[in-house]
Amino acid sequence: MSHSKRIIIVPARFASTRFPGKPLVELNGKTAIRHTIDVARKVRGIDAIYVATDDVRIANDVESYGCAAIFTSASCRNGTERVAEAAGTLGLDGGDLVVNLQGDAPLTPPSFIEHVLEFLNGRPEADAVTPVLRCDRSNYLRIAADIRNNRVGATTSVFDARGRALYFSKALVPSGTSAETLAELPVYHHVGLYGYRVSCLKGFGELPIGPLEQAEKLEQLRFLENGLCMYVLQEHDDGTEFWELNNPEDVSHLERTLPKPTA
């Protein structure tokens, strides 16, 4: 029996509507995409790491950092479509495992990626899996502040008793929560990281975009609206705070957490 490949693909585009040039924003003297590559390089048991992009500036930056770039179409509407196209270019088999590590998530713990791959390896019925973190008070209030100030920020998730995703939203779900009720009614912060079997990526770009994906602008809802099984993996805070580079306001917050340049 042949070994299933384990590949990390980092989708990165320059033309973000909310934050143009985001992958090349410098955080403590290093571009965000390079910080994300550093995360990928710490993951054990990976066969290869690629950055999938449609922009030569991003490709030049990552290749000069010693990471391979794959050019993908400018028509890719989201990271999953970009990862699916890259997986096709690489000629991966249906049973190979691919991690979508988003280029704007340099605070992703490498252990989360390892857990996603372990989960897929042990659960053949799972098409895809994505991690979540239970919100503490400060995290909840930061998400609420982004919503209050009309900034597109973090995503929250709800799931069933078997860990299958029910919904993802840019709103705080479930409704009726507050910073004071988190012990009784938890809110889960979605970590922008996905593990897929290549078989479920094939044809992803041809699946119909449903009204929920259109409303939320969340690509993972395409899996749910088309009847595919996405599992949610509850992770635990390991002492390092998770936050994504969603808006220019996030730069200073990430710089406080990311490694500082050495002299």
C-alpha cells in the first residue's frame, strides 16, 4: 500500500478587497507570508510545502525564502479553489491529504496542523476537517468589537454532538451569547485552517455557490450546502494567542505576539 502524501498548500493573493497586499505586509521585519511558511516548516511528517498564488510579487518573495510557488488562476474566488487548482497541478491522488494553511494566519500553532492530519488519517468518512478554539472573554470582546465597527474579522462556528460542522458565520453564533455567558453557552472561534482529502477537492470549483456562502463570504459553507461532511476539531489554547491578519488594525496585535527580529 502506497504512502498517502501530506502536503501543505498556502493560498495567497495580493488583490484582497479588504486589505490589498496583505501577504507582503511586514510584521516585525518579515512578510506575513514568510511567517506563515515558518509555521509550515515546523510541522512534522510533511512531504512538501507550496504557496499557491496568482501574483508574481508573492511568488518572488516566497521563492527567495526557499519555498516553492505554484501559479494559479486569477479567477480563483477563494483559498479552497486556489488549493484545489494547485493540488490538480501537482497531480495528487484522491487519497492524499492536503492542508490549506491560510497566508494571513501566521499565529497558527504547528500542532493544529498535525492534529488535522491525524484526524483525517483516522477518520475515512471525513471529507474535510477544520479546527476551532473556545473563546475566552478577551477573544470574544475583540470579535464583538470588529462586528461593532463594521470590520470583517473572525469567524465563529457551531457543530453537532459528533463534531460535524453545522454552520460558520461572521456573526457571533449562537445568538444570545455575551462575554458573561461563555461558561454556559460557549462561542467557538474558527481557526482558518483546513485539512482535506484530495478526492473532495476535485470539482470543488464547479460546485454551486449557495445563498449562505454568498451571504457570509465563507467558502467552507460550500461544503455544507452541497452535503459534504466537514468535521470540526476542538483545539485547546496552548498559551499562544491565535488571531488572523484580517485588517490593517490587526498588524500591531500580531507584531506583539510574533517573534521579534534578532540582532
